[in-house]
Amino acid sequence: MGSSYITGTPEQGWQTEQRDRYALVLLNATGAQLLLRNENGTGALPTVCIPRFTRPAQKITSLVKREWGITGVLLWSNRIEPPKEIEYFAVLEVVGDIGVAPAPLKWCDAEAAIARVGSVEAGIIEGARIKALQPRFDADPEPFSRIGWMGRVQEWIGTLAPVDLYEFAQFNGSETFSLVKFITSTQPLWFKAVGKPNIREFSITLLLSRLFPGYVPKILGSDPLINGWVMEGAGDSTLRESNEIDEWSQAARLLAQLQVESISHMTELLKAGCHDRRPDVLKRLIRPFFDVMAELMQWQTKTDPAPLTRHELSDLASDIAEALDKLDHFGIPVTLGHGDCGPGNIVIEHGDCVLIDWAESYVGCPFFTLEYLVAHLKKARSSLVGQEHKLREAYVRTWAFAISHEQIAQAFSVAPLIAAYAYAACSPSWQDAERLSFPRLPAYFRSMTRTMKKEADRFRLERPICRV
């Protein structure tokens, strides 16, 4: 679902600090050897613990580097079935100058290692080697699970830019996804690749780079066989680290400029894979979405905050339908929007900024994106709360060249309500029974629905969100 857009009251008790333990299969560049931990004369896979709900690739590779001085590339991770004391495993390729294994680890022939460890770990090692050493084909469905892929990407970068590569940091990794930062002799470069269900981000990113080069990082090269691309680093800081309201306002101004310029490109953006969040589409989701929300409210076991009743949900659905009708009537142009417009996706440097991570881009009301940015400011920057009007003013000044002040004021009167609804209803998670079996997700949707209720109460009172 991307960054949380929770501005309501979360249910108490569902957010707790938890950690997951991973058994590590650390293979050498040929897959013939791996690192074992000596344990009472036998062997065992080394393990690490990372915080739950964090990126395994980033956390595991940084821990392996810090604890043992090993540079590793995460190939994939998965759950151990059936679950044991250790619930997860991760497979890594050890790269660079390996040398002597750091204590308490020891290099061991893979076949010998299988004989030394327990049956569960032996099965993990055997499966890991088969998958990691599978021959590479042009249309490999799992390209980043194979030993040697990092070396191939580094060679590719060498053909795209005349730079020396010094080191890299892996931020995301799986069989089909990758995000790696390369430190070079000139400027940082990034490699990103996407798989299902975010394959559309590949075509969207390339289109935005072509249509709006000043608003996104520069693409140096792309490969459709792996849905991957290499791009220049746009800066080392994001809006997440900023306490300056002027930088947040600059981001709002840039967002408005991009949206105004995108008005004439709706057909291309939809064809590239942007989500369709135009009013008619959002209206069709109202009934099925609130039917599920009624069921999720019944699942709630805690009394504070109280679950919404069916009558309250019915009224809320009616309010959203009315707000969508009004938005349609206001004549606001349909534009490009960023459905995950958190501060971490806005890179800033020397007063400039660019937008990244367009997997949740959409075609629809432009003002939703501003509401997401404002919600993040309120949640993440308590020192700036009370100054969000400056973001709106910066945003409005750009839009005032395209539509009337009256249209802007009308749109702001309904945007907070519809933005919260669109963010939740356009997530596929509420239609996934398996994912809803995890308590954290129903709690999230109940919280989002309460947020909508608060905005709907303001909507009924016709309380303006912004005066222009």
C-alpha cells in the first residue's frame, strides 16, 4: 500500500515491536561453497535478527557487513515451511575479496555442508543452490535470484557511464525486484527493477523521463527483459529529513507544475499503466468497498475507538458519492497524480527536487496528491504542524494559471474526504481474503475509514479546507 496515510486514531495494541530471525545461506561466486557456523562439532547456518516489516535486503546485507565484514547480495528470502524456531531464510551471494572466513564462520564445501546440518537446513541449502545456479536465459522470470546478477549489472553500468564503481548498497531485493545504490567516481547511480504486481512502474518511469525530464531522475539506460533501469542520483537527501517549510512548499509547487504540464498526456499515461482514479471509477468502488468495511468493523475486538455502525458507514458512502459528484461538476482537469507522495519519495538538493517511485501513479484529481503530502507533514513533522497552509498556498499559486480561484476552493472543500477514500479503496488489499487474515491490515482499513468519517463530518458542515 505504500506509505501509510493514517491520520485517524489507530487501534491500541496492534503495533508492537517485533523481530524476525533469518537463517542465511551465504554462497560464494560459484555456489560450490557456503559459510557455516561451527556449533558443537557440527555445523549450522548463521542467523541474524531484523525488525519486522522492514526491508530484508537492506537490513540483512548491512548486518552481514557490520558483524562479519562480508559484502553480500541478497538473492531472495522466504518463509521456512513448516515454521520452526527460525521462521525465515535468506540466500545471499558473497562478493568481492572474500579471504579468510570471519569467526565464528567457516567456508565449507556445499555437499559437505548438507551432510553436517539438520534436515531442514539441508533442504534449504539444496533448494537455494538449485535456484541460484539455474542457467540464465534472456527472459529469465526470476533474474535476481541467480548468482552473478550484480556483476552483470555493474558491467552494464560501465557501458552507460564513464565512471569507476566503488561500492554499493542494496535497499530492496527479491527474485524480481531490485533497488541498489552505487557510489561512483562522479555521482551516485541507482539501479532499479520491478516485477509483478508493479511491472507498470517500468513503462511509467520511462514515459515520465521522456515527457517531464525536469521532474524525475535522469534515466541512463533501461532493459525490458528485467524491467530495470539505471538512473542518476538526484541528491542524497529527501523531504523526510527536512524541517524547513520552504522545502516542503517547493515540493508542492513542483508537484503542481508537473500536474499542469501533464493535462494533455492522459491517454499516454493510462496506456503506460497509471491507475485510473477518475470520478466514475471511484464511484463504482463505493458499494463493494463499504460492504467489506462493514465486515471488518464487526471483526474489531477492541472498544476504543468504537467500530463504525452500518448506519454510519451507509451515511459515509453517501457523503463520498455526493463529494465525487461535486468534484465532477467543478470541472477540475484530470492530471497525473502520485499515489505514494510521501516525503521519502521527494529527493531534494540545492533548492531543487525530483519525484521518485511512481508505481502508484494515477490519472485523476490532482489535489489528492497534495492531500497525501499534507497528511505526511502533519504526521511526521510536528514542528511544522500549523504551517500546512503554506504548502497549499504554494500549490495554488501554480494552479491559478490553469483554473479559477473558485474552482480551486471548491476542489479543496471535497479533496480531503475523497483523497482518503481513493487511497484506501484503490488498494487491492481489501479484496484479498488471505491478506486480511493478518490483524494489522483490517486495523489499517478501519483506521482509514474513521479518517474518512472525520472528513465527511467536516464536509457536511461545508467547512472550507483552504481559502484562496
